[in-house]
Amino acid sequence: MTSRSHGHTHFAPAKINLGLSVVGRRPDGYHELHTLMVPLTVGDMLDIVPAPALSLRVEGAALPIDGRNLVYRAARAYLDAAGVGEGAAITLHKRLPLASGLGGGSSDAATTLLALARLYPSDVDLAALALGLGADVPFFLPGGAALASGVGEVLQPVDVPPVHLVLVNPGVEVSAADAYRWLAGRFTPPLDLPALLAALAAGGPVPYFNALQPEVVRRHPEIAEALAALGEAGLHSPLMSGSGSTCFALARSEAQAQAAAQHLTRRFPGWWVAATSSRSGLPRG
């Protein structure tokens, strides 16, 4: 795997779901997904250096720094699996909003695994460790866009046309467990991937949907407001990402995304707003 780090500093990209279908439920209670996930140029940063023991510091958010934190759990899992006697001093610089549908915690965990695998090389199965930490974590190991099925762990790399977009988070946290519970068995057909990719390439309206969105919006009117605001800013195909509460819409150029983000920041000073683009094709690992 090629490096996506500078020295001891590592970038942990956010992701969005360019469409999310819940096609059914498994006997173990988990939901079967069909979703196109794309990594972005915004994300968190982690500083990871060798140390006698494992420690975690978090800047930018009030998060636990022990086994309740996914980064700490990822580090502990790798060090134990690799039989490493030493540890690491980790500082997580949290830039993404919490519980926001951007995969921040999962990306932080995957980035921790990759960083420690470089620091303390071993033949540990990173993908297995990642899946043990959470269904979204394996997606962030290889680093490109992928069609995810199963509980999100069955990954098929997809060549996605570059996309420019704006993210907005209206400041509400949505628990993924709640979002799936509210779905209450209203399953949806798989995404039409060829139509979706053709629309992305053409720059027109994208025929995607998020199965979780209607019920989450019903309980959080702020998310409906965010989706409407993105459309009013001149962007197209607004959608909620993952289980929310972050929403995004597509721009026809980087300049349009930047201008729309500035407009939304002025209009909604309490919201988290970011212009970004997909990271498809960039080497990672």
C-alpha cells in the first residue's frame, strides 16, 4: 500500500454515500445494504508516533480517550494481534462533525490500523481487524470508491467520475441504530449503478436515493431544511449521507461548490459547511 501520510501525520478521509438502499434484513438482525461509497478530500487528521504505551488525545471534540473510542480500540487490536510490546501516542484532530453520516470514526480507525502497520510491520490481516471494529471500517483501507453490499463489508471497487460537492450539517446528531430502527422493514430495491454512474459523468440529476432519509427527516426537520438549502444554493441532486445528519448536493465545478459553500456559510452561520470533492483514484494505504 502506498502512503497517504506525511511523517507521523495521517489523513482520515470522510465518505459520502452516493445512494443508499436497504434491501433486506439478515437473520442476525443486521441490515443488507447496497450503497456507493466515495472518499472525500475533507476529513480528520491523526498524529501517531511510537511510544512505550498506548495513549490517545483528542482535539476538536469531547470524545473518550479509552476503549470507548474506536481509534483506541483499533490501535489496541493491531498492537495485540501483531504482538507488539510497545505502544503509540496518538492525537486525533477531529474536524468532521460527530454522528454525521460521514464515516469519520470508521475512517479514523482504518487510518490508525494503516499507520500502525507501517510503524510496526506484521502479517496481521488488517481487513479482518477492520471488520471486527465496524462494518464501515474495511471500506477505508484500500482508499477508493466502492459499491458496498452485505452489512457494508462486501466491497467492489468502482471507477466513479470525479465529483464536486458541498456538505452541510445542521448540527443534529443522528444515531445509526435509530435510523435503521425507524426504517421498520421498509426495504428498497438495489441502486441502478449504471444509470447512477452515467448521470454523474453527464453532470445532470442523479437517480439515487437514501432509504433511511424519509424517516430521519420526519423526526429531524433541520435535515429537510438542509436539503432544501442545498437546492436553493444552485446545487443539484441533494441527498442525506448515510444515516445523517450531513447532507450533500453536487456542483458542476469546483468554483460552483466553493461559491455555494460560502453562500450557505453566510446564510446559516451555525451549520458546518464544506466544499469538497471525491478522492477517487488517489493512492492510499
